[in-house]
Amino acid sequence: MIFFAGIIIIIFILFAVIFLYNSLIQKRNAIDNAFFSMDVMLKKRYDLIPQLVETVKGYMHHEQQVLTRLTEMREKAMTGNLASDDKVGLDNKINEALQSIFLSFANYPELKASQNFLKLQGAINEAEEQLAASRRFYNAAVNDYHNAIEMFPSSIIASVMKLQHKTYFNIPDTAKAVPVININ
Amino acid sequence: MNSFDQFFTHELSESLQPLEAERKKVAQTGIVSFLLAGITIVCFIIAVTGHSTGFAIAAFISLIPVIILLVIYHNRRKGYVASFKEKIIRRIINFIDPLLEYNPRYCIHENDYTKSGLFLQEPDRYQGDDYVEGKRDETFFCFSELHTEHKVGSGKNTSWHTIFKGIFFMADFNKNFSGRTYVWSEHNPQLNFFNKLLSSFAWDLEKIKLESTEFEKRFIVYGNDQVEARYILTPSFMERMIKLQGMMGEGISFSFVNTNINVAVPVKDELFEPSVFSPSDYQKLGDYYNTVHIVFDIIDELKLNQRLWNKE
């Protein structure tokens, strides 16, 4: 009797370990998946930068330096051989540069007349909000994963698997509100 | 409500007077019909239980004019409601926006209701009226009253259970999306344990956890694309949805499907149905006015008319 009870307990523990292990792997993969979707959105943004620079450079004479810096940063980001942390850092800088350009739009009312710009404005707003959404998804996935590796009993399996904490995507206060361009 | 005050005093109250006379006539017919029907039925029951065959036959025959009277009442009531809707409701709607189109006999199409995915049960009886459509800036919208029910049992044991009764609103959403996102109130009776368990298998949906604790307390979100759901439900949009829930009541639910936003607002009473037994006063007409305004509140609160994205 005790023997059978022991076997049942062992089988139960085995299933629990398999379940917890799979769940941790699933959560770790969810982060990779979220990071990938963020990468797709970043690429979409990078694709729009040359169009933005091309469209506004004829109007924004005082921001030429920022526009050049933005182009350089975009080229660096597009090389694709950056570590995750460098990528995040560079993206934050691109974000700041875009913010300063977006703020300057108000000083150039003639941009309003440009159909190209208006179309681009919509595309950028869309890309920025999609990027913000994918960042939030990434942070949600990291939060879920952290809960799993810190909570008992999955924390035991996580320590055996040597699972490490992941970095949250730091959304700066200025970027939390998506830089929606609205010059109308 | 100040502009409505003026509108009521200068325009509506004048049109109400002939309608009020018509209402009184219909109410009188109704009272007489119901009274006679009651008396005849009581006489018939007394005759049957007292085994008085002759009296029972007389009572039964006298039911015929009563039935005719009831049919007359029904038709007059229908006529009164129709002219009330044409003369009063249409004017209230056009007062809010002259470009709105109102069709008192039409409602949101059943296909649109089904496609919204807001209700898990298929309706066996689908009815509605008071369809309104129009544009707020670039945003097309429409709404109507709907009452959907499902049948339980058959034959004599048939009973009808309401799935939804209230205002069903649809609008063109201002962002492009291709997936499906559903926002139900946390206490939505459809979301029982079984359905929650089945969601990932049967609906191809997953639960979407959002960072706003206030929003998570009030709503439960399902979708088939985690990023897209967050693209639609931005932090500011979530705040506006919380505010809207405060205004419309706990039962409000939203779905984002086929580039549309669908909103279901449960309402207990009939929307634009005047009672023949009580006069339509300032208070009642004010309620009708506020009902139409609910839809504008939804559009304005959710800023659906803002076109900041690339959607035409």
C-alpha cells in the first residue's frame, strides 16, 4: 500500500516538474517572441526615417544637425550586429531625436500644405503606436516570466535551470505618451 | 440641456399637442378593450364553472367584439407610436445632427451583430428598431435598439431568455487592424469558468493582461494578437473606456473586429417607445435626447473621430 502511495506521489511530482518546466520555457519563449515583434516594429520605424528626413529637410533648416544624427543612428541600428542592450540604448536615442523633430513641426506651418508630409505623419503615428504596443507586450511577457521564476514552487525549477532576470524595456516618461504628430 | 430646453419649448411642445390628443383616444380605446375583455373572461369562467351552457355561449360570443376592439386598439397604438417616432423622435435626432438618418423600423443587421463576436450564444429570435446612422467628422457610425433571445425547451415548455437588450453601436475604428480584440466587463455572465477555460481552444483567443490595474479590475480582455490588442488599447484609450463604463453602466462591452468598433450598452427599457397611458412630457423627451447623445458620448469619449493615423 505504502509502495503504491509512494509511486503515485513520485508520478505526481514528476508531472508537476514537467508542467512547471514547460511553463517556464513557454514564458521565456514568449519574451523572445515579444522581442521579435518589437524588432519588426522597430524596422518599420527605421524604414520611415529616410522618408521623414527627405520630406522635412527642405523645410527644417534649423534642425539639420538632428536630422543628420538621426540618419546616422538609423544606419547603425540597421547593421543588425548590436547586442540587445545596445539596441535598446540606440533606440532610446532615436526616440529622443524623433521627439525633438516632432516638437519642431509646430514651427513650420508650411509643412501642413505638403501632402507627402501628411501621409507620412499618419504612417509615423501608426508605427510609433505599434512600437509602443510591442514594448508593452514585451514588458508584460517579462513581468509574467519574473513572476514565474520568483514564485514557489516554479522558483525551484527556475534556479535549477539557471534562469536569469530579464531587463524591462525602459519606456522613458517622455515616450510613454506616444509622440503623436498633430499639426492640424 | 439648455439648447434642448429651447428646442422643446419652441418646437417640440407644439407638435406634442395633436399627438397628445391622439394618445388620449388610443388610451381610452385600450382601457375600454381591456376592461371589457376582463369582464367577458370572468363571465365566461363563472358560466363554465356554474354549468350554465347558455350563459357560457353568450359570454363566448360577446368575446368576438372584444377581440375586434383589442385589434383596433393594437392598430391605433401602432399608428400612434409610428407618428410619434416620425414627428418627435426624428426631430430630436435631427436637432442633434441634421445629417443623421433615422429609420424607426430598421435595425443593425444580424450579420453585423454576429460578426461583432460580443455574444457567444446564437440568437433564436432577433429583433430591433430605431436605426440611426451618420458620420461624425470622418467616422461612420450606426446604432439601433436590439433585443436578442435564445430558446430553451420546445412545445409547451418553450421559454425565451434574453441574450442582449439595449443599444448596439458600430463605428469605423480610426486605426488599421486585422485581428480580433474583445473587451468584456469583468462580471459578464457569458464569461463563466467553462468559457474562460475554453477560450484558448475554442475561440483561438488568449487572455490579454494589461498594465492598468483599474482597467483589469473592471474589464477582461481577449484577443488573437497581443501586440494589436495593445495597439488598440493604449493607456489613454483604456482610461477613456473606464470613464465610459462609469457613464453607461457596468454591462458595457466592446469588440474590435473587421476594422470596426462594436459597443453593446445594455438598456432595460425600450428606447424610443412612448407609452399610451402616460403623457410624453419634457422629462421623457429629455431621456430620448440623452439616449441619442450616448452614442455621441461614445464617439467623443473614445475620440473615434480623431484621424491621426493612416486610415482613410
